[in-house]
Amino acid sequence: MDTIFLVKPGFQDPEFPGKDFYCWHCALIEGILASFPDLAAKLIVKRVDWPRPRTEVIDIVGEENQSLPLLVFGADPKPDDKSGELSAPSFIADKDAILQALTDRHGFPHPHP
């Protein structure tokens, strides 16, 4: 089963005191998952805290791949999956490529151009 890692919303960044934030790339993915709950139920969704190190992510894809959102393939990707740098396991760290993979691998509708 594929796993999506997202940043928990409502975090604070010490560089911007007194402000709460959300990751807009993660919020986009959250919205798609919420819009199609039956399809989202076929994925593992993990929400992690904003500060690094993100140990749960590092344990799977390595310290250099902590950027979120992140889609980690539960099985070998199809040859046409655009996952950038493949490792074990394979993953996608680009929001647009994640959206395409949600369509290709999991049957989510296409985003309107």
C-alpha cells in the first residue's frame, strides 16, 4: 500500500515568531484526499510534525529526503512513474508528480487544466 507523508497543519516557525502556518502543498493533497474519501482509504496517510529531523520519514527514505508532501510506493512503481531519484523504496517528492501518481496509481480524477 502506498503511503503519503504530510506536514501537520498549524505549526510554528521560529523564524516568524507568533505566526501559525500550514504547508500549502500538503493542504492541496489533504483537500484531494478529503474530496475522494473512498480512494483515500486505499492509502496510508501519515501526518508528521514540521520541525526536522522528521525521523519517521528518514527511517524510510533517508535524511536527504525529508521534504513533504512525499508519496512512498508500497510496491514497485510502474515503469512510467515519474519518481525522480529512485531508491528502495521508490518515492515521489514533487506535488505535481504526486497528483499524477494519485490519478495513475489510485484512480483519483485528473486535475482540470
